[in-house]
Amino acid sequence: MLTPQTPLTIRFRAANTVRVQATMQ
């Protein structure tokens, strides 16, 4: 399933990535 790359989606993915990296560290 491909979701359209909307600013909201990009922002959500970016925040999720930062959260995961913070948890890993």
C-alpha cells in the first residue's frame, strides 16, 4: 500500500524516525 507523500505524512514519518533513534540510543 503506497500512501501519497503529503507534508503531514513526511512530518509524521520524520518524527517517528527521530523517536525510534532516540529510543535506540
